[in-house]
Amino acid sequence: MSSKKGKYKDLFERIKKVPLKSIKGTFYRITSKEHKTLDDRGSIEGSGGRYNSENHRALYLGENIDLCKSEIRRHAKELLLETEGFKPFLLGEVKISLEKVLDLTDENTLNYLKIKRKDLIKSDYTFTRKIGEIVNNIDIEALKVPSVISKGNNLVVFKKNVGGKSYIKLSKKRIVSI
């Protein structure tokens, strides 16, 4: 077995044993007006996202509006697009209550998993996608992760795993400019 496979097997075992958290509150998502706010299909277009490959859907939410705007500007810049071309944007206010969340912003969790924060914000997504794949496959509902580009955190929700008393609900939406 290669050392990389061994590393991921160890990570898998640690993730299965780490205490999960519950999260209840309001998060935000900005999309173009053509996309539904709670639609996670956009995460598999192209090559996927930081915590998901093109084979696994994920819904990315920000804990505040400024963070969401920063994320949109960053992705537009990466794709060499002008955000002006995407007007109007829709800001969705999303109420969530999730029972099984792996909190990768918590130092104790990171220490238990033997992960360093810098590993979560690298430009190479190999490791973070592996985390997302493991979490998605063992029915954890979401990851709470540090934002790469702004102060604050993101919530990466694996909607197929949300069940029981957990929920994700769109409570409001409005047009915003970036």
C-alpha cells in the first residue's frame, strides 16, 4: 500500500471517530439569477470545488454576506470573468439546522485528525477533496471550513446526507450587486 493510501485510510478512521457538532443558524449563498439558491448541481460543473470533485455534489454557504461576495469575486477573477456580466445576483438567506457537522475550524478537531489549517487552504484541492469524499461517503451532513479568501467560515453541505431532524431552508432572497 502506498503511503498516500495509508494516509487517507488513517484519515478515514480518524474522521469516523471524531466527535461531530450540530449547527443551527443562518448562512448565505449568492448565485446568478439562473440558478436556484439551494441547487447543488453547480458544484459539479467543470472540475468540482475545494471539498468536492465533479462526482460529488456539495452546497457551499458562507456565514456572512461579505464572505459570499468575496467568494464570487474570487471565482470570477479565476475564470477571467467580470462580475458585471453576471448581474443580477441573488442573495439567499438560508436557515439551517444540522446534527452531523465536522468542524474543521475547531483546533481540537484539527489536532485529533492530524490536519493543519494550512492544508485546508492550499491551491491544490487533492487533500480537501479527499476529506469531502470521506465525509460524503459516511453520511456526515456538512463540513464547517475556514474561508480561503476572507475572514469567516464556509459551510459545505452534502444535501444527500441531510436527514432526520436536520434541515436546510431558504428563508429569503433578494437581488444584490457584487
